[in-house]
Amino acid sequence: MKAAKIFVMVLVGYVAIVAAFESMIGFFQPAGATTLVITTIDGSGQSSDRVVSRLESGGQLYVAANHWPRAWYNRALENPSVQVAMDGQPAAYQAVPVTGDEHVQVDRDNSLGLAFRVLTGFPPRYFLRLDPQ
């Protein structure tokens, strides 16, 4: 009984850490030289900006949904015409879901560290290739 109680307490503590980390990332949206701002549009025409990491593989530009909150990613799947601002310069792109061998290669070229994966609760990782329009 005592071991089960400890396990539950550790599990609840871990879930709280993940929730706090994910909430802080979503709220503060830290930007830097390795990020970009993607603007997606939902079904009602409402636009939304999100700071995401800028990834490259094979000379192509990618972004990844690395966290549990991923509304921006779902909006990009619904309406793949997105605006991307890199270094303050906006441009139109087509967001293309990445699967198969391309997904494996992009993941290999842009691997995440164990500490980051632990802090984010090991979410599945999805990529979008950003093709200029």
C-alpha cells in the first residue's frame, strides 16, 4: 500500500511539472534566433500566432509540434496556407504534413534531448514542411 501511495504521489508530481512547463512555454512563447512565428487560421477565419522552433533538413524549412498543446498544428492541417515570420520578415507558405522516411530524417536531423522530452511528458512529435508560396 505504501509503495502504491508513493507511486501515485510521484506520478501526480510529474504531471504537475509537465503541466507547469507546458503552460509557461505557451504563455511566454520564448523567441530567438532559432524560432519563427507561424500564423494559422481556424475554420471561422480567426488568425493566431505561435512561436515555434525553426528546423531544417535537406535544405527544407520545417516546424514541429513538440508539445501536448498543439492547436496551431491542427489549424495548419485544416488550412495549410500559413504566414511565417522569420527575422521579422513575413512570407506565405504551404504547410505540408511530413510522414514516412521524410519524418524519420527530419527527426534524426533535429533530435530532442532527453531532458526536454521528460519536461514535456513525451508527447508524439509531428512535423510540417513549409513550402514557399
